[in-house]
Amino acid sequence: MRRVVREIPPGYVLAYGQVGRRMVPPTTGRIVGQIIAHETDDIPWWRVVNAQGELSIARRDPVLAQRQRAHLKAEGIELTEAGRVPLGHFLPEDE
């Protein structure tokens, strides 16, 4: 999982499920979310959001959500008024 998240370039995001499908062996987005919840800034965890572009972490930790927003903004990603990452910042699925 760490390798996959480290490969997300600045200014882009992946959904939890996209990360899971890129892992070997593949896993679910729910498992990815549980793993990322325990990560530190040595991997760019802030580049992983839910499939709708929402910051899922905001539901359980508003302080971490603010850090995620700040990291994304520093990388040129401005959230929509609804608090979502615009679709153009999602990396496409691997073919």
C-alpha cells in the first residue's frame, strides 16, 4: 500500500478502492482506509480520498481533515464548495 500511495504524484489523488486495486494482491478500499488511518507523513496519505472526492477522515478527525485540506491546497488542489476534490485530479484507472 505504501508503494502505491507514494507513486501518486503531487496534484493528484486516488480513491481508496483505486489504491486497493493497485495493490498486490488487490484488496478493498475499506482495508486501505483502515491502514491509512494509522499512517504518518512519511507517505502522502492526504492524496487518498473516497470515490466521491470527499475527505473521509473529516468524519472522525476534523484536525486531520484540516491537515489534509492544507496538504492538498499546497499541491494545487482546491476543493469544491461541497468540500470535494474535483474529478480532474483523480488519476485514471490502470488499463
